[in-house]
Amino acid sequence: MNTAVTIAGVTLKNPVMTASGTFGSGMEYQDFVDLNALGAVVTKGVANVPWEGNPTPRVTEVYGGMLNAIGLQNPGIDLFMQRDIPFLESKDTQIIVNVCGHTIEEYVEVVERLNDSPVAMMEINVSCPNVKVGAIAFGQNTKALTEITKEIKAHAKKPIIMKLSPNVTDITEMAKAAEAAGADAISLINTLTGMKIDIQRKKFVLANRTGGMSGPAIKPIAVRMVYQCAQAVKIPIIGMGGISNAEDAIEFMLAGASAVAIGAANFINPYATVETIRGIEAYMKQQHIDDINELIGAVHE
Amino acid sequence: MTQKRKTNVTITKTKQLATGVYEMILQTPQAKEAGAGQFVALYTKDRSRLLPRPISICGIDPEQETLRLVYRVAGAGTGEFSTYREGDTVAMLGILGNGYPLDQARGKQALILGGGIGIPPILGLAQALKGENVTAILGYRDRELFLKDDFDQVCQTYVATEDGSVGTKGNVLDAVRMLEEKGELNPDIIFSCGPLPMLKAIKKYAEERGIPAYLSLEERMACGVGACLGCVCKTTHKDEHSQVNNARVCTEGPVFLASDVMI
């Protein structure tokens, strides 16, 4: 039985990765998960310098999911190269670093620092809804997305994944723009912008007022968007958005995802990644599927 | 280092202690690994409410392998917990957080201050410090003095109530000042847990006296294990892990030295 998938020349032992921002660099989940079992660890976004992030409250629960407005707090690329990269290098899993910035120059600086590291791919975060400058500003119109993708591709020595925002009118336009600008893969969806109001205190629950929604409640939207993008582009798609278990992961693959990422579900079930891997194998056995690649985009009529 | 786990644990006892305040005893071998001031997070059975609820540990019995939790119903999640009965199971994530540094209290006059639902975690502390020179001051709303009897068994205990029905009228700091004036209190170190205004007042008081104060902070959490960076507090120095002036309440905390945090 083959569970390996290949994205932009990078082979993952299985299609299950972690969604950026929900797993740190894996250290915090070592008590629960054998990181060697994962297809890839996608790190929390890292910038050229440390970012403080947003004021608290940064997280709140909503029906079937949660809102977060962390604001990309991160320790900066210097400490990340010293601490997080060597840690992940000691594990038998692919390393995908999520990169964030306020300006194209800041993204490029991080990309260049990672070029000669053991990182397999870089995921470019142009879709975080919780920062005012940069990030999502590049992910909500095709012109800006094209420009940043081209510039990063011109400097990157590793395959580039552009992480797309669902907070657009037509995500296939963004997928096509990323592909045309040279992206090696796309990942979707980032969180959906949401809001929660405390009716007793008559105040916004999150200090940032809005936050990105994740969790099982957003899954049907994510499946639809993965499907639409799979029809629109030829580059591989990493699907995410509300995946909690093997059934969810398989649904994304049938919709066209070559790999999947587990995000908020880690908070609900810290064993979600490894349980999903086992569940996919059980499904393949039960369905007599020898190669997991048979599942990718199998539902399209 | 102990290993964090998510497990289903059996509830061996439940009891209502006061209006909106409940007790739950959990059977778990992880009781052997727990310390005063640490916490666990409990999951509801309602699949629309997904995030675990952080609840401080009130008491630890390593021999019986039980943890005692005392919590206030703050919403639908804790409301569900309050309906559980002996023999039910609950999914628990733990053991989480750093806990109080007990060694700092040895040989000193320790003052432990708890306000409202901040009282349960400092009971575990008072029990762990039994035999040391410890004074506890507990702040309640009214005459519903939950856990007061447990404190009486292990240390000198005073009470302040908002409505003045028992003890000093006012908050725990009012009681502290009153005891100081009477010459009955001269602390070297403070351990506390309670609402933010109380912790702010304790931080100020400790600074004035020039003594260390350990505060247990509360913040909205998602993962509980240090990954999501949801529950940070502002720190006076650059935090080693984050490289900014933010520390994770779930991991570097919940107990912080007052002079290390900006609250």
C-alpha cells in the first residue's frame, strides 16, 4: 500500500501535515504525537524579526469552531534557525516553513535565510486576516499576489506554496494568479474572517474585533474551494479547513487535494494527526486502494 | 518533566459547594505528577463546543490517585460539567502549567491570598505548605465560604467579604492592611490567585513592601500546551521562548512573579 504523495518534487511519506500556527514547530505536541509519523510539519509563521502579535483576548470559541487573532506573533528568523530548524531536522518528516512579512522585502529576507537550510518547502502566508499591514493585503487581489509570488520565486531555492485566503469573491482567480506567477503549489483555505460580540458586556470578544474562523464548522466551504481550485489549476493543492479525522482528510483528497493539513483539530484532539494517518490507511485497506494517489481529485463529475 | 496526555477519566464525586461553584473529584494516575497551581483542561461532550476548559487543580491526592477540581459555572461548557455525576467520565488534558514554586516559601512567613474562584488553586498550595508559617486570606462575595473549612485545617485563615457578612468588609487587601495594623501580619512572600483587579493590587502592595509575589494569571486559551500563542501575558523582560515581551500563560505560567509581568 502506498501512502506517499509528491508535491513539487518533494515526497511526503503520507499526505498528512500540520496547519501553520496550530502546532508551533512541533515541540509542544511531542508528548502526544510521534513527529516522525507525519508527512510534514508546517511551522508557525516566521518573519525577519520577532513580532509581538495582537493584544489579548486572542482566541474564542464559536459554534463548531473558534476565532483567533494571534497576529502572527513569532520569535523571528534568527532564533528560528537556531532552535526550530535543528529540532525539526532531527525528525524524519518534511519541514515546511510558513513565511510572513509586512512587505515583499521582509518576505524575501526570510526566504533567502531559509534557502540553504534543510527546509523542504516554504509556505508563503499572504492570507492572515489578523494583521493590518502585509500578509492578507497580498492575498486579496490578483495583481498584488502575482507581484509577491514572482518576487519570491525569483529568490527562492525551494518550492513555494502560496497559502490562499478564502476571504475573496472568487478563490480560483487567486489560484490561477499564483500558478501563472510561478507558484509550485497552493494551500487553502486560511481562516474565514469572523466576529463575536459579548452581549452581556456589549463588547467585541477579541481585542482585534475580528478573528479568523477555523474548526469543523468551516469544512464544507473549504472542500468546495479546494474542488473549485482543483478544476482551475494544474499545480498541487494542499487542502485544509476543519479537518479533524481521516474521513475529512479523504474528502479533501477526493475534491482534489494532494495533501492535507490539520489545524484547529489539534487543540480539540492532540492526537488528531496520527489518528488521521491510521484512519486513511484503514480506509485504503477497506476500499482496496493500493495507491493513495488514486484518491486525488477522484470526484469531479 | 511529566508527559502531557489527553485521557478519559472517571469522576468519583461531585458536589455543589456554593451558588454556581462545584466540586469534581477525578480518578487519574496523573495525580502523582501534579503540583499546586497547575491546571488541567476538560472537554465538553457537546460537539459544538470544542475547546478544552482550563480548570485549576484544587487538591491532589497522589495515594488515592485523585485530583480535586473546584470551578465556577461561567458558561455552557462549565454548565455541562456541573451536571456530571459520580461514575461519569470526562476527557481531560493535563497536567498543564508550571505551578507555584513551593521551595520559595520554606522558612518564610508566607501570605497566600485567594479571591473568588481564585481560592481553589491556593488551597492546594496551603495544603502542600502545611507545617510552614502560612497565613491565608480569602475574599468572598458573601457568607458562602466555600473551602474555608479546608483552609482552617492547614493554616491560619482570615476572610474578607464584599458584603461584610463575614470577616473584614471589603477585599483581601483590606484584610491584609487591617491585620498589618494590628501587628498580626508581616509577610516575606505572597502567593495569590484571583480576579485581575485583585492581582494588580497585590502586585502594587508587594512592590511597596519590597517582597516577591507570585500571581496565577488567567487568559482565554485554545491549545493549553503552548502551541497556539492565544493566552499570552505582557512581560517586563523579553521572553526567551517568544523573543518578545509575551509569555504563554499555559506554559511559562499560569504562575508568574509579579515583577515579571505587566498586568
